[in-house]
Amino acid sequence: GARAAPASNAAEFTCAICCSLVDAPLLTRCQHIFCLACLQDWLATKPSCPTCSLELDPRHGAGELRLASPLAWRVLGRLRVKCPLQGCTWHGEYTGLSDHMTSSKTHQAGASGSATEDGGASPRQQSAARLQQAEQLKAAGNSKFEQRIYRDAFALYSKAINLAPEVPTYRLNRAATSFMTADYDSCIDDCADALRLDPALVKAHKRLAKALIERGELEKAAAALDAGVAACGGEVLAEEVRTATQLCEWQREGELALEQGNATLARTFFASALQKTSAARCRLSLVRAELALGLCDRALRTTREVIKQDANASEAYVLRAIALFYSADLDQAHKHLKAALRLDPDDAEAGRTMKKVRKLERHVDAAKQAAFSRNFEDAAREYTQALETASAPQHAPLSASLYADRAATWLRLKDFDATLKDCAVAIYAQDDCTRAFVTRASALHHLGRHNEALQMIEGLMQTFGQDTQVSAAYKRAQFEVRKERRPDYYALLAVPSVASTLEIKAGYKQRALECHPDKNCETEEARAAAEAQFKLLGEALEVLSDDVKRKLYNEGYDKAAIEERVQAANRAASNHDKDGCCRGGGCS
């Protein structure tokens, strides 16, 4: 690390773990300062402060010094330090040290073509001086690499390469920094250069294969390892060869399974491959398998991450568009397909998907317009064509949405069997498709299967009780069940539903004489049955002889619900009178 100038007091900015001036400083909540990498490694094994042993959360126990304490950051920035490389006379403020170390104009004394090249020294002396300087830069780069400051490490290794281009280790170390920053192209180039200098450099063969694997070039990685085995022997690369061979096999078998329509098996192969690599090729292959199964959520997350890493990954845009399409988000699918075609105008898959999206939009719009015009036969026909156009996997949200929409049109056409069938398909596709549940409940009510509808909606209420449609369906199901269970007062009194009050009273007298308990006392059971029947006759007379109660009964309410509504109306009227606006003369 950097050395503080003698006159400076740097004790409070010295990392207690590595005992050097802090690099990429973090400030803990107990106000102690450590290097970023030092503290991360420490917390990985012991979640407490190295200085005071206070327990620290590995995720939130410390923050960047620059943000956590701007004053301390400014004090550190003004701390006078010296360059850690031997022979360098630079000294200045801490904030300038990184620029000094990584500048291409510093630490290049003796470099070929340098303005500071010592013309009086022999070529061997100049070479030795360059190599010594390069070794110091390598050591400084290693320190930055350990601190995970890869940008500075890359610059320091580059300066070492400039001084001693014939040393393959420097290129190999720079390849390591490129690998850690996911710059696999640079990593591959540096490994190839290192192998040209030393074909038997085992680490270069390993790193080259890893970079090719992360690029998704699995076959090239296997070929590169074959070349490494020829140059170095099989034992030192045996593990890498096994890994590359296995990845190639998994990828090949997964693609074959997907081509044969076995998406579940393909998903297993690709998931196995992703346990050994995070290559975009393998990740997008897994996305294809999941889309074939209609699993859109993870596909959307993965494609977003791939696009974030590589904004020019046209395949990721296409697959994300398909995931959005299967999620019934046609507008976003359209936008992502446009982006994919901008990146690759000749992408056949993007072109085909774009046509499918546009055709589906036309059918859905036509179906909605037909339903709005109450032409439900045409709406059902358009939804059928939309389903054929989409060809979405069974479990895709788009399938559930289209089947639920078509079920609603069948309901309007009173084709209840077709309604129940489409609702079942929609619910199987997405078990949270509330529209399908509500439509199914309506169809069951039309078929008189009220108890079945209530049981279904009761289960739905446990999860979607806050949904207004579900809540309304639940209330209706309760109402229909209570309506079905209530006694038929008109049948009890043997009068028609349009009978006048006089006819109702006459019917009551006639039925009361027939059902009076005193006339049915042959056995206790007969008397009890007569008493129950006589009581129901009284309820029927009470309800049907009152205009308000009769109106509520005709609307479907049972006696308990009628009493609740009448009492509520009486309370409202009483409160209205207490407000004082009527004064006994009515409101004006």
C-alpha cells in the first residue's frame, strides 16, 4: 500500500487488518476505517468489527467513507503520501496517488522509446532496470487485485507489460483482471498472447478456457484445453477438461431435448450447466426452455440481467419480447422486438415474432370491439383465432387471459358448458386468474349449482379477499345459496306469486286450518312437523302481507336478510329524524 509521508499522522487511516494505509476505505457504524476487501473477507468469517468486536451486519454494517463521513474523506484525501514503488520520488496528496500509479507517463524509466531512457547504460542494464520496475508494478497490481480495485490493477499490469512485453505472467495477470470485470474478449486476447510467449503456461490455458466458457463458446474452450493438454500434459488440466466436456454435453443434450419438444428435460440440462458457468448462452438457453413451459417471470428477470450486461445482445431482446408476449404485455413485446431488429435487422426469429404480435393485436382488438357492440358470437370467433395465433404454452399468462376472455363471451351467449371448459383451462394455466374464477362462478349460478360456486369462491377469498370482483362474487354466491335454501312462501300458502293481499290472507287461513297442530296430534312426530309447518305459515303471512318485506322476498332475500334490511332502513329513518331537518313536516 501507499506509505504516509513522515510528517503525516496516518494512524487513524491505517487498516487494522492489513496494517497499511486504507485502500477503497469503508467506515463501520462503530466509526472504524478499513480497506474494502479486507473488511469483506473478515466479515465473511466473523461478522464483527476487527477493532472493537461490535457485531456488524455483512450487508449494512459499513459504508463508503466518502459517503458515510465526507469530512474524514477530505482529511484522508489531503494526507501526504509517497509512491510505494522503490526509486520513485513522487509524493503528494492521497487523492492523487491513484492517478500517479495508473498514469501511462509514470514508472516508465528505461522503457523502450522512453524519453527518460538511460543512454549510458548497457542493454543488459537497461533490460534489468525495466524488469525490476515491471516487477514492482506487478506487485502493486497484485495488491490492487487483492483489494478488488480491478481498474487500477489493469492499468498497473499494462504498465508492466509496456516495460517487459516478453514476460507472459504480466499478460496473464491482466487477463485475470479482465475476467473479473467480465471483459472476456480482453481476457482471451491476453491469454493468447501469453501462450504465444510460453505455450506451456498452464494458468493461461485454464484462464483462456474459463473465458471462452463464459463467452458461451463451449466447443472452443474444449478445443483450447485439448491444445493445452498437448502442450502441458493431461494431468494438470484434467479437471478443466472434464468440466468443459460436461458443459458441451449438457448444452448439446439440452438443445436436442428442446428441439424434440421436451422442455422439462432441456431445462434440467441447462440448469445443470449454470451450476458451473454463468455464460449468457447457457442462461438464454434456460430461458428458451422456461418459455416453452410458459414460465415467464424468471425468463423476464434473466433477460433483463443479460441485457444489462450486454446492451447489444439481440437474442436477449427477442427472448424478453417473447416472455412479455406470453405475459400478455403486447406493447412492451413490440418495443423489445423493435430494439432487437435495430441490432440485427436480419433476425428471422424477431421478424416472425413481430408478425405474430401484430396479428394477435388485431384479433384481440376486434374481439373487444365486437364484445363492446354486444356481438358476442363474433367476439368468441375472434378470441378463438387469437388463441390459434398466439400458440402460447399452456401455463403462459397469455393463454389464461385469452381463455378467460373467451369464457366471458360464452357466458354472454349462455353456452355454460363452453364457459366452464374455458374457465377450467384458464385456471389450470394460471391458478391466480381471478377473472376465470368469477366467470366460472357466474356460469355455475346459471346452472343452479350455487353451493359449488360458493365453495370455490370461499377458497379464493382467502387469497384474493381484497379483490373487488372476487368480493362481489362471494356476496352473490352467499346470496344465491341463502335464496336457494329459503322456503317458498307462495307454495306454502298455495297462492300464485302475483296474488293480492286478500288472496294471501285467505290462503293462510285455509292452510292454517289444515296444518294446525291440534289437528295433527296422532304422534309426537306428526305434531312437531305440524308445529314447524304452522310456524312457517306465520312467517309467510308476515312477509307477504307487508309490501316492503314482500318486495325484498321477491328480489331473493331470505327472512333473516329481510329483517336486517328493514331494521337498517328503520335506523336510517330514525337518525334522519334526529337530525332535525324534517320537524314533523317532511324535508323540503
